[in-house]
Amino acid sequence: MIEEQLHKKFDHIFEVISTPTFLSMEALGGEVPFWISTYNPTQETDVNTEIHNLTKRLKNNGINPCVINLFELSIKLVEKHIGLEKMLMVEKRKSKKKFKKALQSTINIHERLIPAIREQVESKDHDLLMIHGVGATFPFIRSHTVLNNLQSSVKDIPTLMFFPGVFNGESLELFGLLKDDNYYRAFNIDDYKL
């Protein structure tokens, strides 16, 4: 994967997101309003800075994004339902496979993670949902699973996932190496022409 000029990439994202047709989801012809922006995982720190700047820029232009870091939300769910100390003890005592299972059970994508995302989206009058921190949650949360489950929970506003890897319109490859299940319902915002 090649490194990108992130300022240019995020200028494009801002221009797309700022259009009334994007926010009203008019241009999708009834499709699920899910978008993906890929990036080289080596640029994670710079991407996080760009997401922060994009958020400020959108707010300054009257657009209210709900920004969720999947890793931070996962930590909050672990803390709330079992506690980080107990989870660390599970990690020390169990095999990696059993620890992963315990972590997935605690975060529980259907009963806890997706409802927590929906709650944050509904807490204020948000215009769009932006998700990042995807790479940090691997392997206990898979991006296609999040998107598949959000389809029925958060569909009234556009969703943009920042993905450290490759999306070819059919499948997601985390870090450009790990092929996830096929996911056809999203559009690549980086290729979107205004």
C-alpha cells in the first residue's frame, strides 16, 4: 500500500460530506448510506489528526458528526461490564483463543456495541456517523460485522468508516493483508466524484 497525501484526501472527504445530497442520502438510490475511506496503516497517527481536523471543520460549517473510536468504545464496554483488571487477569490465565472469546463476549457486538453506537448517534442531532479505530480492535471486532449490524440500527444518517487497508467495492482487506468477509453494501468515498 502506498502512502497518500492526507490533506488532499481529507479535503475531498470534506467536500463530499458537505454536499446536501450526501447528507440527505439522495444520490444513493435507496442503498444503505455506508461509505468507506481507506488508508495506509502506517499513516494511522496522521489519519487520526486529520479526522480530528475534519470534525472541527465540519462543525464550523454547521455539520454535526458523531465520531466513534471503536477501540475506545470497546474499552468502555469492557470497563462497564467486567472491568479492565478482571479482563487483564483473564488474558494472563487463558489461552489467546479463550481470551479473544471472553473479550468478544464482554463487548457483545449485538447486545452492547451496536446499541452503544446507536445511543451515541441518537444522543444529539447528528448529521453523520464517522467510525475509526478499526485496526486497533482486530481480531476481536471485525469491520464487516460492525457494518452488517449497523445496517438495521443506524440508517437514517450516512456512515463513514475509516479503514486501515484496502476496499475494492466487494471485500475489505485489513492492513492490506487480512481478507475479511465480502462486504458489498458500502461505497468508497475516496472514489466519489462531485
